[in-house]
Amino acid sequence: MDDNALLMAAYDDEVTRRPSGWRRAIGIQTTIAGMLLALCIVIWGLTSPGGYFWPIWPALGLALPIGFQLALREALTTPRRWRALAVHGSIAGVLTAMEVFIWAVTGGGYFWPIWPALGFGSAIGFHALIQAQSKSASERELTERVDVLTRTRRGALDVQAAELRRIERDLHDGAQARLVALTMKLGRAEGRLDEHPEVAELVRAARADATAAIGELRDLARGIAPPVLADRGLPAAVDALGRRAAIPVSVSTRIERRLPPVVETAAYFVVAESLTNVAKHAPGASAHVSLGEEHGSLVIEVSDDGPGGANAQGGGLSGLRQRVQALDGILAISSDPGEGTIIRAELPCE
């Protein structure tokens, strides 16, 4: 932030915090101006009573600074983008009022203040036009920048999703396949070691460890990108989640096409985390998962008949919200005590 911006911010803070000090200063200035005007009237009364009332001109000179300060005070409370235009209009308004006053005290007649007022109005109009064009250009540039950032972020998320699926395939077809082959070989070796029970026990333990490693590797691969999601799509993957869940789960889907991989992956993990939360916090409840497209967005809704009262700021739900917001989506949570919990996510999928 440059020096001018810092000064303006400091001024804004000062104006906001200390309005009473400004009013006190205006009050003192008005009091002094009134006393000086009263002195001028006394001098007029003593020197030329009933003659030309010349104190009107000192009154005008004393009132002008107060008028400018009052007008500028109001102008400086406007939004910063339009503050210069407001200051311009305030100064023009005070000057126009002064000219009308001079026209009135000089006997009226031809209303000449109309011409300065038209000049001030034209200048303010040009200023407003330039300000509006500048704002339109800035908004257009900002919109274009947001579009670019949205496309690049979406591209990065698509690349990330593709990379995760590649890693899952490598784990499934590489390390996991090798471990399965190793387990089979250990099983055959164990069958040929009947005469060496101690060695057979070691081979049996090694085969058990390899089997456990296969299970862990399968869970890891499923956590990265479930194979069924890539092979058969989101409805089949969510249906498989419901069958594996520790609670009764019903699934209804209204999706007739394959969605972008990054959207399918995000939706899958929204459902998975939601069902995990239900099984953890409401083990006796049942859940229902609904998937459908509405107005260009994928709508995921996971509801349960548990006790409700879920903490929307908890770690699991906060992670879901961040995952959804990364795709410009919306996550809403309804969990009144005694009424179950509903998690609704909307993911743009056009």
C-alpha cells in the first residue's frame, strides 16, 4: 500500500473514531463567526444606522468556510471510489449557493447564477462519466482475471485428479499385484514344508504379513481414487460405498452421463466422509444418499435419522467444505438436535 493510501486509511479511521472532535471544532468556529458578525452589526448600528447593510458581506465571508467544511465532511463519508466526485459536487454546490445568495442580496433581476451552475453541472457530469468508464474497465478487467483464475484452477484440479488415478492404477497393477503373487508363492512354499514346522511357521507369518499389506495397499488405493469410480462411474461407486458401510444405506441416483473426473472424485469423497460420520456418531441410524443434476450442478444429499446436533465446524465437515469450495461448490449442513443430519453439496459440473 502506498503512502497516499495509508494516509487515506488513517484519515478514515480518525473520522470514524472521533466525530465528536470534528463537531466541537465546527461549533467553536461557528461561535467565533457569530461573535464577529455581531460585532460588525454593532459597528454598522453605531456608524450608519438605517443605511446600507454592509455586514451582509462579512457574514458571507464567515459562512463560506463553515459551508465548505460541512459539505466536504459529508462528501468524505462516501465510498472511496466515488469520494472525488462527491467532493467535486460539494464544492460546486457551495459555490452555486453563494452565487444565488449574492444575486438575491444585490436586488435580484436577471438570474445570472444559472450559467455558473450549468458550468459546474457540466464539469460534474464529465467527471461522473469518466469515473463510470474507469469503473467499467476495472470491473471488466477483474471479471476477465477471475475467469482466467477459475479456468487455471479447474485445469490444475483436473490434472491432480488424473494424476491420483494414475497413482491408483500403478498401485493396483504394480505393487498390489506383486504382493498377491508373493502371497501365492508363500502359500505354495508353506505346503512343502510339512517336515520343517519351524520354517513353515515363519513362512506362514510372512504370508499373513503380505496379506495384511495387500489389504492396507488396497485401502490406500481406494482412498486415493476408487477403481470402481473410474471404471463404472459415480452411481456405481456410491452404491458400492453403501453396501460396504457399517450402517443401512439406501441410494438413489438421477445421473445419466459421466461427469468430469474431478467432480466425480469430490462427490465420492463427500458421500464417503458423510457415511463415515454417520457410522461414527450415530451407529444405530440409517442413511439415504441422493445424487442428481440440477441446473448444471451435481447435487449430493446425505441424510440420516440419527440424533442430530452435528458440529458444522468439526474437522471432518470442515474438510468436506474445503473440498467442495475448491470446485466453487456449496456445502450446507442441517443438524438440529433430535431431527437427524442432512448434508447437501452442490458441485458445478458444466
